[in-house]
Amino acid sequence: MKALTKKALAEDLAVKFDLTKKAANEVVNYVFDEMAKSLKKGNEVDVNGFGKFTVKKRAARTGINPLTKEKIKIKATKVPAFKASKTLKDLVK
């Protein structure tokens, strides 16, 4: 199985749109940086036909240290989440 990396995406973008690899890499980095900034602010990132990225809050909870078996408190945190669009789900089937 082959993974799509940012580097591979930039290389494909450079070939398809006749860009330099450096310019294509800057475009790819810009897109992902803007998405990350938006999520950091607590906003949603909705990519039509692909899916929606959101920030979910995970409540504080009690966990168990697997080495010592003692209970520990785990702080509340925020985590990124992704929900695929119907279009993407149908494409993958």
C-alpha cells in the first residue's frame, strides 16, 4: 500500500500545473498551515466533497498507569477529528 505524502502531492501538483517543485511545495504547505491555524482557533475546516475537520473536547478522566496499576488523572484536552463526506465515502466503497 502506498501513502500519499505532502512531498508526493507537491510533485504531482508541479507536473500538472507546470510549477517549480519549490512553488508547488509552498502551495501545499500553505494549504495545510492554514487548515492547522483554523483548527487551532477552534474553527471547522470544511472541504466540499472531501470532509470536515473539527476540534473535539475530550473531558478529564481517570486512567490507570499500566506499569504500576495506580490510578492517574488525565487532563481535559482538545483533539482534531475528521468526518468524511458522503462523496468521499461513496468513492472509497
